[in-house]
Amino acid sequence: MSDINGLEPLATICGDCDCGCPQLFVDPSAPAERRVLLTDDFGQRVQMSVDQFASLVEEATAGKLDGIAVA
């Protein structure tokens, strides 16, 4: 991903390869509704609020995403 200056890295989701792994960042200078940034290994971005990210984490923790599987 390009242009990550000023972003605070939180997690690298793969990390076991050299594929440009998905990463999770916080952008402290972004508006509140776009503060959390998730990148994929294709250079795409998803920006969301902290509340939206917290909701996603809550649903994942509760098992609501467990049905998503890659064969």
C-alpha cells in the first residue's frame, strides 16, 4: 500500500508472506467517520469509524462471521 505516512499500524493480518498483506491502521488526522483504515493486498482501502470497527469486532467475536470460510 502506498501513502501510509502518518498512519498508526495496528495489525498485519497475514504476515507470513511477501504479498502485500492486509493491514489495519488508525489515521489520527482523518475525520472521525473515517479514522480506521483497512487495506487489502490489492491496494484497496476501507475506511470506517471507530464505532463501526468496534461493531465489526463485536460481531466477529460473537461468531457471526464464522460461516465465512475459504475452501
